[in-house]
Amino acid sequence: MRILLGLFLTFLALATHPVSLLAAQKLYKVCLYENPPLVGLDADRRASGLFVELLEAVAQAEGWQLQYREASWAQCLEELRSGAADILPVIAYSEERSRAFLFSSETVLTNWGVVYSRKGEKVSGILDLEGKIIAVKDQDIHMQALQALLSKFPIKAKFAPYETYDQVLWSVGEGKAHAGVVNRIYGQTNSHRFSVESTPIVFNPIEIRYGGHPGTSRTALETLDRYLKNWKQEENSVYHQAVTRWLHVTAPPPAWTRTVKITVGATILSLLLLGSAALFLKRQVRLRTQDLKTSHGHLEQALRQQKAFQSALLETEHRYQALFQKATDALLVINEDGRIQECNQAAQDLFRASRENLVGRRPGDLSPPRQPDGAPSDEKASVLFESALPGYPQRFEWVHQRPDGSLFDAEVQLSLIFQEGDARMLASIRDVTEKKAMEKAIEAQRKHLERVLDSTPIALFLVDVDGKVIFWNKASEELIGISKEDVIGTPPDFSNLFGGKPPVIPALLLLEMDPVEVEKRYAPRGIRRYPLHPEGIQTISRFQMPGGWRHVSVVAARLRDEQGNLLGVIQCGRDITQEVELQGQLVQAQKMEAIGRLAGGVAHDFNNVLTVILGYCDLLLLRSSLNPDEAKKVSEIKKMAQRASQLTGQLLAFSRKQVLQLRSVDLNAVLENLRKMLERLIGEDIRLQVTLAPGLWPVKADPVHLDQVIMNLAVNARDAMPEGGLLTLETANLKLEHPLRHDSVVVPPGEYVSLKVADTGHGMDPAIRDKVFEPFFTTKPAGVGTGLGLATVYGVVKQLGGFILVDSTPGRGTTFSVYLPRQVGAAEHVPADSQPETPHAVAGTERILVVEDEELVRTMAAETLETYGYRVQVAASGAEALEICSRDGSFDLLLTDVVMPGMDGPELARRMAEICPGIPVLFMSAYPDDRLARHGVLGRDVELLPKPFSPHQLARKVRELLDAKKVVRC
């Protein structure tokens, strides 16, 4: 029996490989190119891959010698065409190629093209390839197929050829190309080595075979076909083991494997029985009866087992049908003809059709002509079915069309199944129309929120937990100068704003530590916790932009989801440059106001003292008993007192609190009147140039104070040019459409008359320029100058509602620009001063009541009026004055101080008017006009004599009032 069995197995081997014993040893030249895992070289530079392993198995069995040569894909094609190579593993079959090469009849694998993109750069459909650079392998069949596919839409793209698939995916991962095309098997096994991801774009299903030269490889290809055909029938053959090992999949066993096993087993069993019968015939006869009994028992047992198996099979079928029909997803079973063989109730409900209306249809009948990405439904479905055939389930989104024409969105999964040994495709379909609608609504809300955030004037951006920017609005682009396209997906980098040095970014700090730790470590750099957010911080950043320095208020805060998980950080930046400038202006204004208030207070006390000194000087000079030496000394005292009076006037001018006699003035006329005086003032070493604009608008000003402004600016320019130079005065009309910004000064839009005073002197640095208008500030040596000249100019200009700007650079001179508001109407003529009166012209005999709380001033005023012949009664307060009036009310005029303890001057005047209606009142005061306004003494009908005043000024003012009004004695 062993001998027969050995002969039988030898017979089977000879029947399977009849050629191997007869064929002579043959040498075949094989061209290899890199296409792992199908073909290529391993780490030791040896031929490897699925196709190489199958080829070497055949070569070993047939006694072939294989000579390998490595080349590029294009070179391999050329060598096969020229005959330099006999066999080319891994070549896709096409009709065009079949005219140039021989192909094996048996297909080793089915493959197709897949488009890959760079990670994070979503490509959802073929339309996304418009205008893109696509990397391809030179002369690859998928390149030609994609070119043809794109031309149908039409979609324009640029193809970049490379020698290998490795180079294709490398170029995509490095951003050299937007997308790349490789075959499905290469991509599945090699894409993880590159920074790429597959896209939904799959196309061009092809058959991968062995190729050969028509003149040298026909026998080899026929031999390969025979082996491949036999191997595919055997469950654990070289072919199936190699596919499992190289592709990490298990190829499904052929449907007829069990039948072959049974047939072969039956044949062997029959031969063994025949041999046994021939050798042991006699023994078999003797035992026949016993064998029949035993066989009968075995047959009965087999029948019982078969019945039990059929019962279990029927129960399994019922269970399967129940699960199939009760599934909530629509299920379609598609047969090998591509038609629906079975459907469940959920499918009938989803497609709104009966079973009879669905069975027998093709899946394409339940789809619109094209899918949303523009791809034809038939072509796309064919690729997806081909992808699922090797046993890889395909999950994708699809738009279906019901028999009634309505459309719905679905999620589909295709899976390969086997029923009774036959391959089937199971399609599981889930309606996601509502889900899609919700996603669209969420996307619409997201876009709306993005538009809102994009239109906000606050610079805003978001970073994720990895510190990469995921949102960047337009205000950020404008403020920081970086476009959204350049920053999305990367960490924020603001070094361009800080001279190339990377600054501290609050948003990134909050990814590393909590706000308490941030404040602890970065408080010296101005970063503090934000009081309105528990996980927020704030700071103010200052950086240089083309338009100047910008100040930005920055707030950053952590973002968390409902479970408290950190999502990222939001950072907001608000440009507060204008606010900082206004704050600087406010501080400067407050400083100048404080100095002015101090100056006004000093001037008040000083004026009272000067009133007494100047008054007594004049009274002494009126005496004829003074000898010349005494008169000279008194005159010197008066002269110094007058100089002190000028200083108080300058203090009041700076503090903008002196009384101005405003009228419409022609600035050109003022300059013409001062020209001669200016020439004498600046000296012969300085050339004066005056440019007067024709048709100059008038301004509302006090001509005397305008003279003071021009003279002080000219003196300042003269002192800046000790060695001579050029002094330029220029007038012009100016109409501002937009605010004029200069340092901390902002001139609002409007119409102005400008006066520019420029010199060619030594100029000023920024530190001096910032203090130039402060009173008592001077760069002159001690004892030279008072430091009040430019302070006076500043005060007069501000009191006139104007603005003054300074431009100065060390070594390049200085320019003062004065802007005064335009006055509508013609300029008034300023009358010349009248001739001085004689003492007799201002004398009188009327009775006058003098009320003053300062004793020296009160005494001096009384003596002055008595010197001019008036009869005087004095009072130290308002109450005392009313008492005198009630006792002896025969007075022709009331002379009273404004500000007094208890009852002030205006209140006294009102009380006196009740006792003696119509009595003239002359107020005198050393306070500035804002204090007088609060006491109601700046009305049109109120007469005021500011201190200090001379005896003659007092007498003349009294005389004017007495002559102008009808005397009412009371």
C-alpha cells in the first residue's frame, strides 16, 4: 500500500509540473525599480518584494537563472522595449502597452491610483486640484489616467514628474507639491514615512501583471501563468502566503477550495481502496458481511448528523434573516453582476420603494449622475467597489437618489462577504441628511462668528494647546502686519515688530503657566493678572511701525470647554496710541494749569505790593519839595516796580488769566508795524525776512498781546543765533481737512491763520524742546533772562484759542508755528493812543467811598484821590462800608476791591444800589480774570481797574465814570 501511495503522489507531481523535468536551464534578465512592497531592493541591496518572491519560486522550480538590474521606472520600460531586459515585474496592463509588450495572462493583484495631500491641507474632491501642482512618477499609468480625468471637467493642474514614488510623497510632505499620485498598495504600506495623508480621490483600477519582451519572454510568461493559476487554487500556496506576508492581508480562499479537497480526497481514497481490494480480496470477502453491518450503522449516524446540521443551518439562516431585516441601517446585498440581490426593510423605507422595485437594480440607478465633488457617480462607485474587493471595507459619504427623484445624503460602508462560497458586496447605508443639515447650520454659525470676529476693530487671534494659530482676524493683519495665510497653523511670531527680537507673547505664557505664576515672573515687564477673567492676563505693548510708535493694550485669557478641558488661548490687542497721546496732552495741560494757577496767585499778592509802591512813587514825584537827587531815586524805585509789574503781566499771560481787549485783527498789519522795531531788536548780524500772504484772514486777538507774542519769539530766535543768521517770519491761510498731529499736540480740522517764526540757530534736543514753554525754564546763564518769554507766548496763544508747535533739531535751527482760528469778517482799525492828560484834567471835588481790605492799598488809594482834590471816606470791609453809608450816605462814587473777606465787592455794590440807586461803582483787583468772572465782575457794564495801577490811572478812571454818569448823591 505504501508503494502504491508513493507512486500515486509521484504521478500527481509529474502532472502538476511536467515541464520542470524537461526544461533546460534558462537565463532571464529582470529589471527592477523601487515600488515597495511589490518590487525593489532590501537593506542589503538584494531583490525583494511580492513579485520577486513569486518569480524566484517559479525560477527555482524551473531551474531558471535570474539576473537583476536596478533602474528607474522609465528606464525599465525602455530596456523592456529594447530587449535589454526580458522580464519586468509589476507593470499595469493596458491596451496601449499590450501593443508594445507581452503580459502574463494571470493578474497578480488589482490596484488603483490614490491622491495624497500634505497633512492638514484638506483635499476633499477632484475640484480641489484646480491650479495645484501634482507630483507624479514619470510615465506612470496613473499619471496618464489622472490627466485624462482632469481634462473631462476641465480642471487645470501642473504635473511635476519624479523617478520614484518615494520622491513623489516626499515632495508633497515638504510642500514642493500640493498633491501626489501613487498606487494604492504603495501608499498603504509607505505613506506613514512621510508627512502626508490620503484623500477621497481614488481612480483608475488596473490589473498588475508580469511584463516581458515579445522576443524573449513568451515561454517564461506562460510558465508564470501556469504556476499563478495553480497557486490561486491552493489555500496555503506560495501565492497566498506571500500576499499575506507582504501586504499584511489574508487573501480569501477560492470558492471551490472545499470541492477540490473533497474531489482529491475521494480520488485518493478510491485508489487506496482499489489497491487494498486487489491484495486482500479473500480477507475482504470474509469480512464483507461484518463491513456491511458496520457501514449501515455509520450511514445511519451520518444521516442523523446531516439532519442535525441542516436543522442548525436553517436556524442560522432564520437568525441571519431576522438580523438582516431588523437592522436599523439600510442593507443591500450586491451580487457578482453588480446588481442588488437582497435588501432589508430599512432599505425599502429609506429609498421609499418596495423590495421588487429595488432587487435587480444597479447601485448607479440609485445615484444622481454626479456626486457633489463633480465626479461621475458611476466612475466613483466603480473605484470604491474595486477598493473593497481585496477585503478592505470602504467607508465614505454619498448622495443617493430615490426612484421618485428625491436626493438624500448618506454614509455608506462597503464590505466584502461570502454567501455559500460566492463573493458578495454588502452595502450598509445610513441617512445623514439631518446630520448634514446640522453640520451646515453649525458651519454657517461658525462662519458668521468668524465674520463678526473678523470685522471687530480689536486685533484678535486664537492659539490651540500646541501654541499654533487657528484664527487670525483682519485687525490683527492690519495692526501686526502679518497676513492670515502666513500665520495659520504656525506659532505666532512678532519679532518683526521688535527689531527681530522675539517678544514675550501673553497667549503662549498661559499655555505654560497659570496667571498667578505669569504675574509673579513677569510683573517687572508690565504683565499683570486681568481682573475681569479668572485665567486672564494683561499688559501694554509698545512697538515701532512704519507710521510711528504704536501703543497696544493686550489681554489674553484661557479658553475651556464645558468639561473644563483647555482648548487654547485667545489674545486681544487694542490700539490705544491715540488714548496715550491724549493722556500725555492731559498731563501736560494739567501741569501747565497747575503752574498757571501758582503764577496767578503769586501775581495777585505781587500786584497789591506793586500798587502801593508805584502809587507812592507817583505821589512823591508830584511833590515839589523833593530835591533832584531824591526825585531820581524815587524814579529808579518806580522803574524797578514797573519792571516787576511786567513780570506779573507775563505770569498772567502764561496762566491765560489776564484781561484781553479782543478785536478782529490783521496779522499782516501787526507785523508791518513791528518790522522796524524787530530790525533794531535783533541787531545787524541777523537778517530779517518777512513773507506776508496776500488776502490773509483776520484773527480775533488783542493787538498788544500779539505784539508781545511776536517780540518774544523774535528775541528767542535772536538769542539762538549769537553769531548771526536768518530770522524768517511768514504768514499764511491754512485749511485743515484732517487733524494735524505733532508730538503731543493735536490741531483739529478747521480754518487757521498761521505764523511761522524760523531761525538758523543752534536748535534744541528733545529734552529741552519738551520743557521750552514751562515758566522760569531757561538755558541761559544765571542772571540772564527770566524764563518767561516763551511761557508768555504759550499762554497768549492758548488764551486766543490757538496752538503752537515746535520743530527743532540740534545744529539745524528752530521753527515755531502758531495757528490762530480764523475770524469771519473784516479786521478792525486800531486807533492811536490819545495825548496824555494833565493832572488838572482828572481832578475833582466829588465825595468817594474807598473799600479795600489791604491797609496799604486802601491808604495809598485814598491819598491819591485826595491829592487830585477828591473827598475820600475809607472802609476796611463791606460791612463797614454799609454802616458808613447808612450813617452818612452822601457819596458820588464807590471804589471797591473785588475779593474781600466776608462780603465781596460785587455783593457790596448790590447792597449799595439798594441804598443809593444809580451810584457809579469802580472795581479794582489784583486777581486774574477767571477769578473775577466767578464774582460776576466781567460784565459789559462793569468798570474794572486792574492792579497794579498808578495814581494818574486811578484818577483818570474815576474822572471818566463821574463824567459819564449823572451823579447821584446818597
